[in-house]
Amino acid sequence: MSDQVLGNMMLWDGSAPRPSPVTIRVRNGRVVRVAPAIAGPVDVDFGGAVVTPGLVDAHLHLMLGGESCMRADLSAATGRADFEAVVAAAHEELPPDRWLVASGWNETRWPDGGLPDATWLACAGERPVVCWRCDWHAALVSPSVMAMLDLSSPPPGGQVVRGPGGAPTGLFLEAAAWKLINPLVPAIPEDERATALDAGMRHLLESGVTMARTMEYRADVERHYLPRLGDLPVKLSVVQLDRDLPLDLDWMSDVPRSDRFHVRSCKAFLDGTLGSRTARLHEPYADDPAARGMWVELALAGRDQEWLDAVLDAGCSPVMHAIGDAAVARALELQRRHPAMCTIEHAEVISRAELDAMEGARLSVQPTHRAEDAAMARDRLGGRAEGLLPLRSMQRRGAILSFGTDWPISPVDPVRTLRAAITGEDIQGRPFHADEALSPHDAFVAATIEAAATCGYARPLSAGAPCDLAVWDGDPFEDIHAATVQATIVDGTLVAGSLPTPQPHQRGTAP
Ligand SMILES: [Zn+2]
């Protein structure tokens, strides 16, 4: 098979802080060599565009994200009226026997920040309704759903919220949402889920994402991923979400490992989230002095070490959800047994003690959460809000950062992630501890090279690696606000967007 030469591009591959003119020689979709540009014809002309390795999302939920493409979306609701309008519209559309499941609400986007209650769902009548908060750590349900439940003893690590008179409001937090509500919701028909997975992967490619680490249950991996290993358009590294002890990890070794799909990790939750005031903190919440958040699941049961040992002993990689500083401290302590194999997910609230213990720790973080949560964090944390994902300090103290979005918790938009990391701005574009921003080079390292390492894959664009690229319509190293991904290349082939028109005179010249 003859080689193909991709050229007339300014490539950033992590070897220098700025892009430089190169050609990439490709054989069967894999990189043979990246070399300085020389005059001469190329097979694929990039029109002088800035090119980076394909972007990597180190933490998302692909199946859930794909499903969210097909579900009522509350993420744009800015108050009760919007919320009710979305529920009413979905109720109109659905056949009478279906549950109405929506997601994405976030009370911090509403003027009074008040939590919703079951009266907000009245327009759906008797239909069972479940509305997940954007972080999936709280669910609002209709009276028809509550009528199916025994609410006398909520599961440990969960809360059934009650009004002043003691009656449940319809809001369920943490384990109460996962263990009481989630099992009741009828599964989406499997053929619709296959369509959702396709929609999800398509969405990734259109956003410039060519590789992702996805959190999935074993049953979904077996049903939806394994039968189609040959035609997955995105490189995937799967983290198993099943976490009940004793763990069964033997099945993973039967899954063929390749450089486009593997199952190699296992996730556990140590605490909840900042928005729900369930992230476990060293000190009480600034806006609720009685609360310090909670330990959940295995951490609550004091079995997190046992879990971690079982995962490592099986040759797998432990992945720990830790958001509050106390939970991050616990995760840092646990990962010490084998830092190279462990990752800590989110690591949002960081105090000095955690910075001191961060050398060599692999942290999978979401800069967009930092931008979105800036205002809320000031309420929750008061003066400690400056410790909300302090990227630069973390990196300086030797942490290895990789970026992700946690889609569908946040949109899968790697450009937004990079903007948040490079500018340090909040979601409205206002400065938020800008001294904790990263250089464009360091941000791209976290969004490509280290995120790929967190996935357990080779360094992007190294010899033999798949030739996956993001093509930019500006120079993100010059101005991240003026550049976005205009084309995505997978295995040397254009799969989304379009390449710029070739401009022969630009070859090999820096802008
Ligand atoms: Zn997640």
C-alpha cells in the first residue's frame, strides 16, 4: 500500500510550544513519520491551517450522552416557567404509556436559585416524570413516581428532601436518586439506545473529539460496544461503572485490546457534588454551616481501600470520583499504592494540603465545570472558592492533568474546555482567578497527550499511532477565542467538517 503525504499545515504535536510547518506521512491510516515541511506535492493539502492531534475527552458518559441527544433537555431553563414549558412540550409529544424523563436542570441559573418541587411537574398530570439535575446527583419526580416508593428508610448516602410539614417535596439526592428512582425508570428500548450511541459518536467527531474515556456499565459494553468493535468511529477507553463488592473483573480480559477500544478501568465514588452540597469538605459549607457534604457508597462503608486493592490486583486501573477537598485528600492517599495506575476524577476543591500531596498524581479534570461553577462556588465555599480547580498551582505541584467534559453533565465541547483553561474566565467571560490559567501549550498537552495517556493509549502522532487530527480555522495558540475546530481527521481520512481551500503560496511559511 502506498504512503500518503498530508501537508501544507502548521502542526502542534507537543514537541514545541508553537505550531510549525510539517508534512505527515501516513500508511493505512497510521503515522509513519512527522517531518519538517519540504517543497513538493502533497496528497492532502491543509491550506496552511493550524492542526493539532485529534482532541481527547478523558471523562464522559457516551451512552448517557447519546441518550441525552434524544431526551427532553432542561439545560436552557432559567426558571420555573421555562422548566414547566419543557415538561409540558415533552408531555404533549410522548405516547400516553411512556415515562417522561428529562435532564439538565441547574437551579444556580435561576434568579432565586430555589430548588424545584413536584408542583413544577403538574402539567404532566398522572404521567410518571423524572427530571435529573445537570450533575445527575439529584432527581425531581412527580407524585405518581413517589406513590411507587417506600420512603420510610432512604438508602445510606442519600436524602429524600422534605418540606416544612415533613412531606417529601419530590426531590431525591445522591443514593436516594440512584437507588430509589433510577431502578424504577423503564429502560429505553435497546434499538433506540443503539441509535443513541451512534448519535453520541457522531456528535464527538463533529466537535473534534477522536478519542474518549467513557464511563459505562458492563451490560451496555457487552450489548452495544462489543458487537461493533470493527466499526467504532471514535477510539474508546472504557471505565466500568459497576462497583459493588465483590468485583467481577474477569470479563475484561476476554475483551480484545487494541489501540481503538479497550476496557481497563473501574470507577468508584467517594463523595457527591458541590452543586448538591454533597461534595465532602474538610470544613462546613459557607452557605450551610451544618453541612460538610457526604461520603458515599464504598467510602461511606469504609471499603474504598478494599475496592482499590481488588481493582489493582486484577491488573486494572482504579478511577476515583472525588470533588470536595476531603474526598480529594482521601483519593490522593488511596492512589499512593500505585499512582501510575490510578486517576482521580474532577478534583474540584483543592486546599493547600492536597496541593502538597499532588506530585505525580494523575488528575482528570473539567475546566468547563470550573467556569460554570464559579458563581456557585463563591456561595458554597466563600473564601475557599479560590481553590476551585486551581489548574496552574496543580500543575506546578507536579500533578499530571488531563481534560474532559463529563458529557452530558456539560456539553462535549473541547474548544470551550480549552478556552476555560487558557483564559481562566467564568462562563460569562468574566475573570475568575485568572492567575490559575494555563498556557495554550500546557492546555493542549492536557487535552491531547495526557488525556490519551489517561485513556491508556500511545502518544498522539507518534510513529505507528492512528493519524487522528483536529484542523483549526484560526490559531488557538495565538487567540483561543478566535479559533474553533473546522474539520476532524480519523485514520488519515476526513470524517467531519471540511478542509480549508488549498493556498499553494502558504506552504511552509509561518503566519
Ligand atoms: Zn462523570
